[in-house]
Amino acid sequence: GAVVSQHPSWVICKSGTSVKIECRSLDFQATTMFWYRQFPKQSLMLMATSNEGSKATYEQGVEKDKFLINHASLTLSTLTVTSAHPEDSSFYICSASGVSGGTDTQYFGPGTRLTVL
Amino acid sequence: AQKVTQAQTEISVVEKEDVTLDCVYETRDTTYYLFWYKQPPSGELVFLIRRNSFDEQNEISGRYSWNFQKSTSSFNFTITASQVVDSAVYFCALLSGTYKYIFGTGTRLKVLA
């Protein structure tokens, strides 16, 4: 149980385009989903937290207009990187928690590697 | 302040050796949760264990064992008889007060055949 999927697993795009990453909880209802960013050989950096049906809460320094997050259902959250630039290239990881407020264990997706040319 | 320290950046061992990964945490909360995750080269974080602050019992799962000591604010992870497949980055995380995980910087374990 507790499987989280991400799609796509990798994406290469041109500078200025937008990219959407999907995160799905396959066998449980994810009340809360989290989006992280990870640079090579570094730890995970929390970008934002989303609860189903409400607006995402962004961490300090994360541009909400650039990283659009939607949590439309209990099994799906999406992250859209708008007008992507090379500095947005990174490994993006989502996680999901089945308990409201995220006090439960987070289960992570396999990650999406974004390369912006 | 809440903080997780994994002082070992990288460890290399030879297969079948035992290895301990250290994790020291800081929190003022009396209720908190500690986690270990494994991140193999594929990138996906794999959940290994969750421990709450009221349960100091050590845990063993196969070749893995965890030593939780509140007196030293440590939650160390030992792999017995390491295998090449254990090669990965291991993250310790703290969940305290808010819903946000506080991750350590990770320890890269290399198990050599």
C-alpha cells in the first residue's frame, strides 16, 4: 500500500514553455500533498503544501505565480512550472499523506527530472 | 529551533560489514516523529521507519535496526551485513509541531563488493 506515482518521470523543454507534473496517490486518499525540489547531492527543499480543495501554502522564497499547484481531488495534485528557465532545472518530488494536516507519514513519488534548455 | 543533523556525508564499506548512520535532532516539542528514508540512485524516497517520541524501544527489521535515544536526541540506523543493494542516500527526518518534515542533509552510503 501507500503508492504514489508521478508523471512524467523526466521532461526536457525549451526555455519559456510551461511544464505540468502530475502526482497521484494510487491506493489511498491523500488529504495533503507536498512538493519538493532537490538539487544534485542535496537534501529535499519543501516548496509547497496543498490540501484537497484549497489553495496551496507556499514556502518562503517560492514564487507562487511560477510554480502553480492544484490539488483538485484526493488522489491528484499537479505542479505547473510556468515559463520555465534553465535555473528551474531540477528534480521535483511529490509526497502524499493520508491524514489532514499532514501529521502522518509522507509517501513519496519517484520524482520528475526537469531539464530546461 | 528544529533541526536534523546527519554529520556523515558519505560512508564507504565493504560488503558484509555493519554500518551505522547517525542522526541527531533538535526540537522543543514533547511530541514529535522521526523517520528514515532511503533514496537509491533511481531517486524515489523509500519509507523505512517512523518512530514517535513516546516510544523509545529499539526496532529491528531484518538487517535493519534503529536505536532511538531521547537522552542524546539521536535516532541512529544500523545496517547489518551490508549488501551492494544498500548503496543509496539515507535521509533522517523530523516531524514536530507543524506538518513539515525537517530533513537532514543525507548520508551517502556506498557498499563495495
